[in-house]
Amino acid sequence: MGKINMGRVILGGLIAGVVINVGELILNMPILGQRWNEALQALNRPSMEPGLPIFLVLLTFALGVLVVWVYAAIRPRFGAGPLTAISAGLIVWVLASLYPSAMALPMNLFPRRLLFYAVAWQFFELPLAALAGAWIYKE
């Protein structure tokens, strides 16, 4: 087994991060933006600022790097290619989207439908980001 090429993981992760950031921008501004603001108001929290918070953008780039790192880690066992990239995206989706949202359900912090939309969107978004990042990755 070869070593993981961390330079390519970071480069591919940045590409994956762009895909995720664009997807999250589309989802959370025009599509769900008002619903998120209403959910925050119901919790007596201030609405999100109209501009993208830098912290969230950086966190999303870190998620892109993570998805490409998972791809690089499972690649020797499953082989290079789109199915392995999609698998890496789904692994990260379970850990970063499905699991935390499922944990939030019994707390009733956010409307179930809002969480469902976000999780469903990310079910497609993260594998697409993994495909983009894996396209860059080479050992």
C-alpha cells in the first residue's frame, strides 16, 4: 500500500470544498434561508447574518479535505474510481450530516422537515464533492 499524498488530498479537498460551499450557499440562502431564520427565531436566537460567516466556509473546506482523505484511505482496498469516491462521500455524509441531524431530532431544536431537507441535499452534495476531489487525487 502506498502512502497518502497529502498535497493532493489538500488540493482535491479544496476542490471538494468549493463544491460543498456552492451547494450549501444554494441550499441555505435562497432555498432554506428563511426557514433557518424562523427556526432560529423560535429558539430566541438571532438570524444568521446575510453574508457567509467565514468560520462556516473554512469548516466546509475542512470537510472537503476530509472527504478526499477518506477517499485516499479507502482507495487501496476498493480501487481508484468513481464508486470509491461516492463511497467516501457517503461515509462522510453519514458522519457529518445524517448522524448529527438524527441526534438533533429528539431535542426538537429544529423542525424535522428542515433537517430532512438538509440531510437529503447533502446525500447528493457530498458524493459529488468526493467525485470532484477524487478526480484531482493521485498517489
